Amino acid sequence: MTTADRDRTALAGARLVLPGGVVEGDRLAVEGSRIAAITSGGTEPGDLDLTGHTVVPGFVDLHVHGGGGASYASGIAEEALLAARTHLEHGTTTTMASTVTGEIDDVARQAAVLSELVEDGILAGVHFEGPFISHNRCGAHRPDLLRDPDPALVRKLVDAARGHARMVTLAPELPGGLDSVRMLADLGVIAAVGHTDSDYPTTLEAIDAGATVATHLFNAMPGIAHRAPGPIVALLEDERVTVELINDGVHLHPSVLDLAYGTAGPGRVALITDAMGAAGMGDGLYPLGPLQVRVESGVARLVEGGAIAGSTLTLDVAFKRSVTVNGLTLDQTVESLCTTPARLLGLTDSVGSLETGKLADLVVVDSTSYDLVAVMHRGRWVLGGDRFPIVKSA
């Protein structure tokens, strides 16, 4: 077998979720790191037979703090690599690393380490969640380390990421909040409303100032009241805003997720993990920035206070839940797990859909159970590629 042969792979017999809809039995050819062609039907000797399987684009996670026992907030490159690899093996082929509230200088140092991994092509960018958030809605962030979103401090963290800061979550009602949103928008960095005690009018101001994302909508913000709609309604109703949702069965009741989809639609929903270091691991004690988290029965809570502390979710589980629990179509699920977050990050030229010329980032699931079977990243199998029989003759 030549080197060129090893760089060519063709998948045949599978159901493919394409931008134009779901097709049965089309042939997807990979050359090097890219999708070379998608053609109707037929097989050739040497193809991999994926009959009984469904192929979707690699998942894109906008919001993840760690996995595999490792944290992006550790400031240690080896831990960040382990976290990225853990989620890659669960289908997340594009990852934006999220930090957690800490001392400004410590978070800046973490950003510098993560930026090197962005430059190496391991990560897609850096997301700062905290410290510019509300004390009243801080969740699993240490209250004594929270800061008002003074534009100079926000800019310090953005600059520490050396051009790789992609998103900053902040509470717009705090002093400097709206000015920071405007500054981030001018810099081309996503301003996300989250961990906020904002009311409806202030949230609208933030959106008009340039905020375009709702950080884990419903969680760590006021609920909807009939005379005080709060941030949730403002974020859901505005077509300029993409809303993050955590579909792990813990953060949101299925009917709440259905409500968000019914209002915003899959083109404005990005399914995320918000996973901390326990993702891909078992129960036990784990760090989340400067805090300790206990995981029991897969649910992560702070040791002190008991607040939910991120999740142990991986996006293959979110994919399966979306289809089997929420009844979303494959098209809708792929849009929210792949296409919408890729568009938000400006990466649609390379990822987010199965199209000729894009990176060969593929997830293969069983067509009946929707369980993860295999993952391909940039044309190379990282999981399960040896499970498929080779077509012997056309």
C-alpha cells in the first residue's frame, strides 16, 4: 500500500446528514485531511462499509472547561491536551477552551498557554467565563475573585490571548458592562451575556451594544416572570443572539429545551457541554479553577454550597439525547451541534457540515441507537475506524 493509498478513505453505505438533507447510501471520499467528494450510491473495492450507520459532521463545542480529569484552567499545556483529546474521542473535533474565574493575572497566564495550542491547531480559541459576572448568579465561580467588567481589565485578558480570544462571558448590568460589550464587538470578540442578574431592558441594551451569545441560557440568570421577563426572553426573542443550551438532563428539563428550540430554532441554538474535568471520567473529587467539585452519579456540584458546577457531558451524549429524548430531527441536531457554532466562530469554510473541500471531521453513530461508533479528525480515525469491513468488490 502506498502513502497515497493510506491518505485515501471512502465511506460507503451510510446515511449522511448533508446541508441539503439526509441521504441514504451516498459515498463520501476523503483524501488527506479533506472531504474529496460526496457521490450518489455505489461502492468501490477498498471502501469501508458503513451500512447501518449515520455520518454527521464533527461536533463544535463553544463552551467546555475540561475533561479526562484535566482542566483548561490549570495553565498546564499537558492538561489542556488531555482535555481536548478526551472530548475529541467523544466526537468534538473543534473545541473552544473555557477558563473559569480566578485572579486576573492567573487567568491571563492560562490564556497564554491555551493560545499556543490554538496556534498549534489543537483548540479553536479561548473563552473567558468570569470573573466579570454577578455575585448573585456566580454559580461555580469563587465570589471573592469576581470583578466588575472594567473595559481595561477585560482588554487585559483579551490581549493575553494574543488574538485568539473568541468569547467573553459577562454580566452587562455591572459597572462597565455595556462599555465592555461595545469594546468586545469592536475587537471582533463575541460578547456573551451570562451569570447575570440583568433585567429585560438592560439585556436589550447589551444586545444593541453588540452581545450575540447567551451563555448557557436559563442557567445562572433570573427566570421568566410574567411582569418581569428578564434576560431569558430578551435573549430568546432577538434574532441576533445565539443561545447556548446544556442538554444533559440535569441543567434543563427536556420541555425547557423544547421551548427554546420552538422560539429560537436550531439555527440560533448551540448545544454545549460546559464540561469540567470529570467529563469522560467517573465519580469523585475534581478541581474547577480554585474550587473543589464532587461528582456523584455523574452530576458535578461544588463541595462547598452544592451549586451545580458545570457538567460531565460529552457532545455524543447531547446528540443522542436531542434525537431520542427531545425528538429533534437529525438535521436540527446537526445544525445545533455543528453548523450553528461553526458559523458563530467564523469557521464554516472548514468545519460544521459535510461538504466537499471541508476538513474530514466526521462522527459515526449507530443508525438505530444513535450511540457513538467512530470519530475521524482531519482525515484520520481517532476512534473506531477499524470496526468497519472493507468492500472486496464493487
